[in-house]
Amino acid sequence: WSFGANAVDVAANFTITNGTVTAPSNTLQVAGNWSNAATFTNNSGTVVMNGTTAGLTLTGAMTVANKFNNLTFNGVGGAWSFGATPADVGNNFTITAGTVTAPSTILQVAGNWSNSATFTNNSGIVVMNGTTAGLTLSGAMTTTNKFNILTFNGIGGVWSFGASAADVGSNFTITNGTVTAPSTTLQVAGNWSNTGTFTNNSGTVVMNGTTAGLTLAGAMTVANKFNNLTFNGVSGAWSFGATAADVGANFTITNGTITAPSTTLQVAGNWSNSATFNNNNGLVNFNGLSAQTWSGTSNTNFGNVTINNSTGVTLSSTDET
């Protein structure tokens, strides 16, 4: 069956039990549940889930050949859940109104991400897998709307958070592509890994995990450097291992334990340590272009220190050694 270019509204449930359905090339609106046990072809159209009641579901085949093109949720009072069923969105994923509970498995989005309502991560993985430039993540992405695991994996993909702050409750990973961070704050409670390109956008990355064994790995120097980097998780313990890192502005330890790179950590801004710093026999290079300070309530035992700043570094509190 094919809807061709005809827009369609479904007042209750949309179900494919057997056969192949080609969606409208414009809009298919569904006010009830979505279920596909056969084959759905998106026809480059938009599916709008516009129910206004709780307990709505999306189930069945929603990946690969059965993926959505644009998927929008827009129902005041509507509440939808993918349960454990993975889903692929070939273009934009948008929450305009209502509450969406993501798959507990994987939700892949090849276009833009926008949330103006409520997103519940369901301990799942969101993979941004677009392969074009100009992709964006916007809207509510903090506190109750935070991601769990967030991965960027699209060769040629270029994403930007703009000024929208974001929280990641577990791991933040760039496998392929270029990610421009929020110009505000990006909080990550798990591991940090970058094998693509990270642009700091003059923002602040806060590592706020509260467990041991957390890591920062991959490209973290030169074009991939952090701007402000803060560690603030009670009981959190992070290690750079042997991976060098550059911080273009301030490096701050508020809570937790940091094990520095066994190679080089470069800091162009101020240093503040009010928790625990393990030097890992590495080098800390203070390379700012303006006056820098060392401060904090904890003693910092550096391994090796280089001051490569003609304006100098000022000790402003607890002795550093």
C-alpha cells in the first residue's frame, strides 16, 4: 500500500500486521499507538505522534529499512514510550509537546535533535549518526531531560549545541564527526572519549560523576582542547591515563580525585584544587598569555611543572609543591 503524497490523520492506533506500507511523502499524524510487525517505508515524510493521553507506545520494527524519516511528538498531555524497542530516525527528532520515554536500548538520529517538552532517557543510548554539516541539538537537555549515553558517530557529520546547555548522565563519546560544545555548560557523569573532533565553543565541561574508574581518553589537545574544565563529583575518580590534554582556560577540581596524564597537561587559565590531584609523574605546563593563579583549599603536589607564561603565575592560597 502507498499513501503517495496524501496527508493522513489517524485518530487512534496505526498498525502494520502484515505487508508493506509506504507512508505519505508529507505528513502522517497518529493520535494513538504505533505498531509495525511487517514493513514500513518512510517515503521521506514526517510522522507526527499527536496523542493527548498517557500510556501511548511505539513498538515493532523501527530500524534500518523500517526507520522513520522525521519523527515529531506534539500532543499536550501525551506520553509515549518506546519501551525496549530500538528506533532509527533518518532525519529530525522533535519533541514539541508531551513526554517521550526513549528506548532502553538505542535511539539513532541522523538529523537535528530538538526538545521543547520532556524527554526521559530510560537508561538508553542516543546515537547522533548524521553525515552532513549544520546539524543541531537544541532545547531542554538538562536535569530530567538529560541524555544517558550520548554518542556522535557519523563520518562527515557536524553537530552544534549552540548555547543550549546539556547533561549526559553516563558516557559522552565522539567516534566520528565534529561536535561543537555548548557555549554554556556540558555536564558528563561518565567517561569522556573523542576519536573525532571536539570544538569547545568557549564553554565549560563539568565532569560530575560520583563513581571511581572514570576516564578521559582520545584527542584532547590543540583543536580538540577544553576551554574550562571542572571536576565536581563527590566520590568521583577520573584518570587521563597517558593521554595528553590541553585546557584553554581554567582547570578546577571542586570534588573528587583526578589522576593527571602521565604525559602533559597544559593549562592556559587559572588552576584551582579543592579536592585531590594525583600527578601521575606527568608534566603540568602553565602556558597562558595573561597572568595565571594557583588557588584552592587543597595542597597540590605536582610531578613536573613548567611555567611558560611571560606574565607569570601567582600562588594565591594553599601551598603548591
